[in-house]
Amino acid sequence: MSTLLSGLIAPSQSAPGRARTGLTRVLAASLEVPHLVLAYLAERRRIARTVTQLQSLSDRMLADIGLERCDIARVARYGRDGDVRSFLGAMR
């Protein structure tokens, strides 16, 4: 009887060790997801705030910094480095 019980206990002792490793991976992944969601939301908020601030400028002020109204959303998302005109202007 003791050999039967020891055979039943031994596999169950090794299984929780593997389950803990899998559980650790799941927990680590589940903790990373909220962090990614918060980072995404913070980035969206930054973009929306930048668009609002640039939209509040007059056309003349936008021209002074080298932007047009149609460029505002792209510049808010990707920055001036993504601007082809800035790249061509730097080559001159």
C-alpha cells in the first residue's frame, strides 16, 4: 500500500514544480500586459495633447515653425524627424 501511495505522491510532487514554472510565466506575462496598455494610453494622450496645442496655433505661427495644418497629426505621432521636407532641407 505504501508503494502505491508513494507512486501516487511522487508524480504529483513533480507536477506542481512544472506548474509553478508555467504559472510564473503566465503571471509575468499578465503583469506585462497592463504595463503595455498603460504605456499605449499614455502615448495616445501625449499625441492628443500635442495635436490640440498645435491646432490652437495660428497659420502664421505654424508657418514660422515650418508646419502646415495638414502636417499636425503626422508630426504629433512621428515627430519632425519623419518629415521629408526636414530631411531634404538638411541635405542642402
